[in-house]
Amino acid sequence: MTTAAELAGHGRPYEVSVTCVDPSASSRATVDVLATGHQLTADSLVSHGGEESAPHGLTFLSIAVSHCLMTELRRAAIARGIRLERLEVRTGTTFRVEDGQYAVDTFFVDLFVEGDLTEQQRDELGAEARERCGARRTLEAGARVVNRVHIGMPTDYTAS
């Protein structure tokens, strides 16, 4: 049997594990998520069979990009000695229909900054945050997603 690290293909354990125990017993779309040691719950939109009792996948993607950009902007401000009073990131998407399915067409990100800074400093902080944010770069690069289906659980699998 293969270990989770071997399946991941990079010699270290997966960072995110999404589990649905006994998926045939329920029509609910909620799943348990273990992300780097943190327990979360995810659900689907009502239109996709869920109950919207928890964030759905695209929401988690928005959180990842928002957090990454905010963290990088904050880091850049601290490195430059710029005191910020408040940061807020808002995200949104537009969709297109592709092969009869909705697909994200554009991912919009707006960063709002309050503090004593010039327009030039604002622009520099924004540019550095965009450059350093791995989640944003991954989306823009159009990262390939490789789906593999395995029979059975990896040897180091533990049900949540």
C-alpha cells in the first residue's frame, strides 16, 4: 500500500485532507476538511446539492488569495516602516459557460488600505503584494490540476 506522502508526489504529507465518511449514506454535500492541522467544514451551494451550511470551494479559494495578498501587503508595509491602520481585501468572480458547465472567467481582487501613505507608496505596496503572493501567481499561471483516483486509503490514513 502507498503512503499519503508518496501519493502526493513530493515526499511530504498532503497539507489538506477532505473527508466524507460513508458518502452513500447521506445526500448532504458537507465534508470535513483538515488543513495543516485545522478542522474546517465545507459545503456546496444549494444549486449543487448542498445546504450552504459552510463555505464552498470557491469561497476557500477567495480566502486563500485574500489572505495571501493581505499578508504580503502588510509585510511590505512593515519592511518600509509604513504604518497602516486598516487593510481589507474583497474578491469576486465572473463566470463563463464552458462545455455546459460554469467556469470562473475572471477573479477580481480589490485591496483597500487606510493609513498615512502616498499614492506612490500605495502602488508600490500593491505591486509587491501581487508579486509575492503565491496564491495569486498560481491562479494567473493557470496551474495544472492532476486528478487521480485510487482504490483504498493510503497506509497512513486516519479517519477524522
